Amino acid sequence: MAATQFKVIGSLDQGNLHIIQLEETTPPFPLLQPVPIVGSLP
């Protein structure tokens, strides 16, 4: 999703293989307004 923030927890570099471990963080202030839900789904 756009405007999602992550923190790098760890990384691994083995030749041509790069692995980055991420953790989603809560931003200090909302970057997007939530989409309003109108009505109910059938």
C-alpha cells in the first residue's frame, strides 16, 4: 500500500542473493485518510 512505513530489522548479503527483513511501523501521524465504508456488502 502507498505510504506504508517499514523499519529494517536485518539484512543478509550472500553473493548475488540479498535478503532484507522488514517490519511495518505505525507512522507518527497518518499519511492517508482512511477510505469511508458506505453501505454494506451483500
